[in-house]
Amino acid sequence: MKKNKIFLLFIFLLPYLVLSQKYEPSNNDLEAVLRNFINYRFGNISIYQLKQGTVEDLRNIIKTSSNEPEQTKSIDSAMIKSLDPRVLSIIQDGAKLRRAIDKIIESIEDEGFTPPANLEEFVEFYKAQQQKPRKVLNNCFIVTTRANFNELPSTIIALIVTYETEDKIEENLKSVDESFIFTYDEMKSFKLEKNYVSDNLYDLMVSALIQGNVINRTVEAQGIGNTEWFARKKFGLSSSLIGSENDASSYDIQNFVRISEGQALDYGLKENEVIVSPDLISWKRYEKPTYYDNNDFLVIDSLSNSNINLPKFGLELRYGIDEINYPSFWSERISLSAIWESVKLGLILPTDGWASMGKDVYNIDRKLTYGGFGVTGSFDFPFKVIPKSGIFKFNFGYVFGDANESKYKNRRIDPNNYDPNLTLLFEDFDYLIRLNAQLHYTFAIAIDQNYWFRFGIGGTIYNVERWYNDLDTSSDINKLKFRKLDDETIGGISGRIEFMTKNIITPFGAFVQYFDESLSAGLWLQIPIIEKTLALRLDAKGFFSAFKNQPHKWESKSVFVPSARLIVNF
């Protein structure tokens, strides 16, 4: 039986237990051993600390009671969580400051909200809660059977939760309250809500081990051995960036987006990100990470980061049609988009803006032109095809209206001495990208936790039109008329690989994309100037007509666009 196996692990630690195959230690026996840190030294066990993502889940799952007498005031936690967090914050502040009900109502209405019908109950509840000790679950440890090198342990013996702010393992485990220890039986009987993929607390801990959401701290706990042979670092271990077997959460989607956008650094509690560069100006607003503590207070999680979740909203002004390998100014397209979580939706502007920098600064051979207003969008959304993998990425753009004659060619045509047939013969055209769309199925992995990859495979299509100056001879006076000659649609399979480093001082990344027998690629390096406040990112993007004998008439053989971005967080 599993309990017999657990007992045998501790036979050298339990002098007060009888050594017998028939004896089965009770939960109290195990808790008595586990609560004293000295017992870990010679136990045939392994000890893992849960990473913060799983700790945040446990904060919501585990509710430990305080040592204070039960308060008379109570309120359903579901009612609390149904309130807008901003309304809840006003109520909590009002209760803390002992403000009158009418003043709290006034503050809520000033923010544009309607006070809840049972406002007085909320206020009285939080006034009562002020007397309760407020504890925050900070660290969690799994005690398991001894794991062999490069293998997972066979059994989880116990889960230990602590409220210590220190990361030192001895401070957390030297004298643990038995109510904070969950043995095998207790974890199995601890049922979880339906929104968790695991049925019980034990299965959730097994998932954490399988997904690598733990740190092996056996050597520190036992204080023996040499890390080079006892707990050798494992290299090349990969894990999915989606934590649940069910559809991806917003946190998982954000991991995918961060790879694509090269957002390697964590922002702490900074809520705003502003990026300024010649071909990209953007602003994103994130929410501070919060959770409900044991007293159902909405608390800011000072140990987490605002950008672990998707941005609440933002704006972006961007050059480029990266989906068809046309980067930056070379695309002659500038768009203004609103950002809402994983969605970007906006307008293609009827101008080429300052695209002349492409020629003036980077010596890019300009061949495209722009049209009227258009629509553009980008969506990252989950769709479970393969477990723990599926995030679809969809991009599109469509331009309305006629194309505008490119001014950079300086044709200066005299209609009285103009022959449009010569234009057709020498192919003096302007090219307009009318529409483009791309759909990729993507998955992401972390290798050794520090190297993140996103892989995408799917299809891309775009339509390009040829425009030229024709001669209108319908009246006595010759006039030039800029008109469409024809169009061509290009489509096919496309693939993209994106890479980003994490947890280093100067993170870097790269991407490469294949479409239409061509490649686009990019490299970037981010240099922090002021930690979590100011950074300089150096970018370089390129286009290469790698597998074509000849590029399209509207393309160049190769394009190179370096850039620098200033990133500000506040």
C-alpha cells in the first residue's frame, strides 16, 4: 500500500514509531515528522519548491483559518468577486478609514459606477475584517519519494504551505504549523472546482512536477552532498508554456505574445509600457496583479509582475506588413490600432507618412504605394487541437479606395507629350498591396526555462495591384488618369519561428519566417538602462528573396532595416 511505502521512507526518522510492516502511520504521525526541519536531513526524500504561478493558484484554492475567534459578520465570497475590482477597492478603503456610507456611495458614483444594493453589508464585513490577521501564502513545498536523476518522483508525500516572506528553506520549514501540512490522503480528498483541470490537490501537484513548475531544493534542505553529483542541473529540458490541459488562459496567451513582441523583462508593478522608435510608437496599459487573501480582501501581489497577463488596453502606430515579409518602411503602410488584451484592431492610414526615411536613411529601393483608408487586425486566440499547444494567430489587412501615385518617382509627365504604351512597355508601375491575411497555428516551449520559442505553421495570402498613368482623351484637353491595370494574388504555406531569452540582464531574441520562396528575419538586443523603468532595444529586420530566381517586380532582392527603440515603464 502507498502508506506503507511512505512509512518506510521515515523509519530512520521515527524512533517513536514501531517498525512493522503492519503498522500504517497516521496523518498525525507524518505531520509530526514533517513539521520539524531537522527530520529532513537524512530522509530518503526529495523536496521541491513550487514556482510563483502555481503558488498563485494555491492562494485561491487554500483558505486557512486564523487563530482569532470567528467573526459574526460574513458575506459570500462569490458576491465579493462579482463586484468590479474598482468598486471593491473603494469599499475596502472606505471601511478601513471608517467613512460614512453616504461618502462611500458618493465615491463610487464619482467613478461612474452604481453602488451595490447590499453596500452596508460589504462595509460592515470589511470593518470586521480589519481586526483579523492578514496572512499571505508566499511559499509552497512538495515532499516526495527520492527522485532518481532525470526522473520524476513516484509519489508525493505531502504539500507544505508557508507564509514566510523569506526564501530561505530553513526559515520556511523549521517549525511548520500542522494545519499547513497536507498529507497524501488530505490532498486526495481536497477536491478542486471545475475550472481546474485537476480533480484534486494531489493531481494538481503531480501536474506541477510534470510541467516543471518546481525548483529542486533537496540539497539545501538536507545540507549534504555536492550539487555536481547530488542535484546536477539538467540541461535541455523543455516544457510547454501552456500550463493547463484545458484551453489556454490569458496568462498562457501572454507568454506567446511576449515572445512575438520580444517582451523579455518583467515590469514589477509598473502599469504602463511606452515604446518609441522610427517605425513603431506604442502604449500599453497593464493591471497590477491581484488576488483575494484569506479574508477575501483584494490584495496587490507585490511578488508578481503586471505583464504576466495581457494588456488591458493600448494604442499602436506601426509601419510594416510583416505577415508577407515586408518590414517597416519598405511596406509603405502605416496603421493605427487599438489594443485590447490579445486583440489589435485599427485603421490603415491613407498616407505613406515618413516612409521616405526608408530611402533617405537605409537606401531602400521604394516600389510600393498606398491607397485610401483600410482596416487591419491581429488576434491571438486559443483553440485546442493538441493538448497544451494551441494558440492561433490571425492577421489581416484590407485597403479601400484607389491607389495614389507615388511621389518619390517624380515622373513630371506632360500629358501633351505622353504615350501610355511606353509606360506599359517599360513597366513603369506603382504597386499597391490591396489585401493580406495570415493564419498560423502556433505552440510555444521553454527550454531550461530561460529560452522561449514560438513555432507557427499555416498559410498566407495577399493581393497586389498594378497602377499606371493612362491618358484621358475624351475631351479636347489631354488629361492624365491614374488607373488600375491588373492584379495578382500570391498565396501558399508559411511558417515562423520566434525566439527570446529570459532571466538574463541583456535579453536578446530573433525570428525567421518563410513565405512565397522568401525569408524575413530579425534580431534584437535589449539593454536595460534603469531597471524596470528604461531600456534601449536595438533591432534589425531583413527581407531575402532566398529561393526565387527573380523577385517579384514589386520586390527587391534583399532589404535591411536597422532600428532603435526606447522602452519606458511607469
